[in-house]
Amino acid sequence: PSMNAASDRDPFNNNSYGTLVDGTYRQVSLPILDVNDFNDRVIRAYEEGYGEKGLPADVATARSYIPAGTATLRDFSYVAPEIPLYIADNCTGCMECVTECPDTAILGKVLAESALETNLQTISDQTDRDMFAAQWCKTKKYYDGPQKKGLEGGRFSIIIDPSKCKGCAECVTVCDDDALKMAVKTEQVMRDARLSHRLFKQSGPSDERYINDNLLVDMMLKEKTHLYVGGAGSCAGCGEGTALRMLCAATGAKYGDQWGIVAATGCNTVYTSTYPYNPYLIPWTNSLFENAPADAMGVRARWD
């Protein structure tokens, strides 16, 4: 079975491509790198614990190429004893938690109220439906404001991806409205978190009518800005990870995925390329400190 589908290991398919909505593997044209084979054979081997000793030698692994976004298939749900819980009644939709998270583990979305109701009706279990519905709030920004302009009110939600959260609590710290708190990872808490994240991705993209392009935080409501996916091996609460996410989001909002990164060595070099996990959905390479400018000039010249 595909690593991009539900399985016994990942019953709610939380470790899957796409950040706000479901996506497919990013294919490349390199003859020595089969993305489907890499993800379903190499990533599987590392996720199941036999990658270093159980994989046979071949050209792709010998070259250490890593396809885009493979870190999204990585599961970090076991690394911390606590996970954030969302308190929708207190949320103002400020998005501070979303922008602060270094791991793309806390996500925002806004849907028209009627669209949300339609989505909720597809959830057969009443308890699950009520649980998910309670996570969509009415804020002044997305509900009251649009209504005053004659638009249907938008319902806003914050969802935690339990497979990417490392329990750093940066989101709780930055929230001034007490809309997040840390909770012990009981079986029920994790089951609800996994199901909520699955339903969140299935609910479709944010409604563009509620996104203000003049507000920088609103860009995080768009799938195209999430070019730094969760699953990087950075330390919990890593400030550099947050900076990289913001760099990727801001540049992605302007240029889509038509750009790349030349790194100059450092922590980011390690945690964004620890084989076989790559959090970038854009081209990335690395050189030593003193060689990075020449490396970047060469890449730019080749693209030109």
C-alpha cells in the first residue's frame, strides 16, 4: 500500500502529502529517482525501523537524493507527552499560533458556514460530528466582519497535526487569548486529534472570500504557502524552523514554487536533509559557509 494512504500504522492517514488539504507525491524527472518507489520503499523502511540495515544498495540511495516533501510522511506523535488542545470559544483568529509553530503542526482554515454544515453532514457518527463541529468558531474577523459586508459568515478553526507536533508549547505561549492549552496524550485525546486532523484535510481549502491578502498572517490559510512541511528533525520549539517556515510562506505567496534555496551550512542543513526526510517542496541544496555564494550564483546562472 502507498505511504500516502491510511494503514494499520497510520489509521487516520495523518502522515500524508498536502498540509491543509490532501495532496499527491511531488514527481521529478530524474531517471535515477523514482518518487513512488522512494516513498513507499525507503521511507517505509525508516518509519518501520529497518532502513539503515535492511535496505539493499542501489543507485538512488547511493546518491542520497531525497524527493520533495518526504518529511510529511514522518511520524512524531510519540516524541512528547503532551499536545495542544484548541479552545474555540476563546479564539479570535489572530493566527499567531500558526505563524509561530516551527513544525507546520498547527493549521488554520476558514470555511463559509454553509460549506462547513455540508461537510459536517458527511460525518456519520454523531459524537465525532459534534466533536469536530465544536472546533469551528465565529470570530469578528471571519464571521461578523463579512456579515456586515453582506457576505455569509465564515467559520474558523485551528487544528493540530498530531503526527508533526513535538509538544514544544510555543503556540500556547504566544496565544494571548487562552485558546490553546497543553493536555496529556491520553488514548482519547490522540484519537480525537488524529480524527480532527483527517476531517480538517478532507474539508477542502479555505474560502478565498475570507482571506485578506493585505494581512500577512492570512497567507497561511492558503495551501500554496506551505512549502515547508512538517517532519523536519529540528529540536522542539526551534526558532530557526519558524524563520524558515515564514521565509517559505512569504516567498511562496509571491512566487509559488518557482524558486529555490542554497543553504550555507548550519543546523538547518542537518534537520532539513536527515536522510530520507526533506521538508521542502522547493529545490534545496547546501554548501559550506565560504562556498555558498558561488554555489548560489551557479544555480542562478543555470536557471537563467
